Amino acid sequence: MEELRNKARELLETGTVQVVIGYARGSTAEKARAVFVCSAQQTQGLIFNEYCTQNLAVYLLKPEVKALGKPAVVARLPALRTVLQLAAEGQIADGQVVVLAVADDGKVTELADLPAVEKYLSGVSLALSAQQEELVARIEKMSREQRWAFWQEQFARCLKCYACRAACPMCYCARCVVDVNQPQWVPVAPHALGNLEWHLVRAMHLAGRCVNCGYCAEACPVGIPLNLLTLMLSREVAAEFGLTAGASTKKEYALSVYKPDDKEGFIR
């Protein structure tokens, strides 16, 4: 933890960055919250432990945060992938952010530019973890009717609070489709049709873009396992298109790239 604090202090004192986006103690010792450190003195409040799970890269595009100046962001694997995916989508330019990659053992690596982030991730497996594979396999073993019943039951609990959207670093549209009311594409009310449309539209928008941080599910106040949808789509995109989100700054979005040699007949 001291290594992280010292690195953050150095970046602020030298003027390399103007704000460090990190973790601080939450309302209890078992909770962590995002903190925006703007002075060397404030770095003493930074923490990093097993409770620091939020994908802090979600704040990089917030106008209020951008107004603070050049940021450094404390990053676990999903946040590292988020930075590259945002760069691939033209949301972050090289040199606009410093990444403080923190390994599970607490070792801190300063990554000053996007090539450094890309190189760092080249030595890390981006495949689904054994736990994630187990979750997906459990759904895939169900019949079509069982899966439909499962998701209907899950979506019935949805409050339409959009906490999943707020927590997702790839949901950065200035105006979401659910906020459009002329015409209104997705019903606002939390009923069966509106909930189904919202979650399927969001899942498809994240297909090939999700970095598998799982924070949509963590943020859900009623415990809907929303990350299961995007995990399944991530695996499909990897298998069918050979693409993994957040692996490079090259824009390769499976649902917007068309190639003449596509094996499907519709492309011809």
C-alpha cells in the first residue's frame, strides 16, 4: 500500500498528473469507495485491498473528473483493459492518462502511455477465469425453455434504476437510448417487456466491448447476475471473430466491422 501512496505522491508533486483516481476506506472497513486525490497530502488516504473491486476507469470520461486535469488511475486488470478499449473507440488519446497497474501482490507498475499498457497486458491471460467459465457453463447446460424462464425470473426483479449503466465503463454515451422519449424506444416502466428490452439492448451494445469487470452485477441493488449476459457474448465473439475486448488500441468491434471474406452469405 505504501508503494502505491508513494507513487501517487510522486506523480502529483512533479505535476505529471493533477488527480489520482484511487480507492479509500468506505463506510466500514469491509468497503472501499472511489476517491479523487488532488494533493500529495491526500495520498495517505489511499488504500488497496481485497475490497477494492470497482472499475475506476469508469470515471475517466466524466466531465467533472476531466475538469480536474490529467489523471492517473489505479487499475486492476479490468480497468487496464478498459483504458485500451476506450482508446480503441477514440475516447482516450495517448498521453492523456497515467495508469498505475496494481498486481494482486500489491506491486505497482506505472504505465505512462497506451503502448506501455498494451505491452503490460500482452503478458496476461484475458481468457475467462475458471469461475466465469463455470457460471457460463451452468447457463449453457439449461434447455432453451429453462434459460428463458431463468432470465425472465431475473429481469422481473429489475427496478430500472440503471445502476448497471452507471457502473459500466463502456456505457459512456452522452444520451442513452433509454433516455430518448421521442420516439421512446424502450419503455420506462419496470415491467416485463421494458426490462427485457433494456437488458438485451444493453447486452448487444456491449457485445465484443465488455471487459468482464463484472461491476454491473455488483452494482445491481437486487442482485441480477447481469455479467452472465456479457460473459456469454464475450466468449461467442472470441470464438467466432477471434476478438477480445481491451487487448489493444486497434479498433476491432465485431458488430461494426464487415469483411468481404466473411463466411456468412449476407455479406456478399
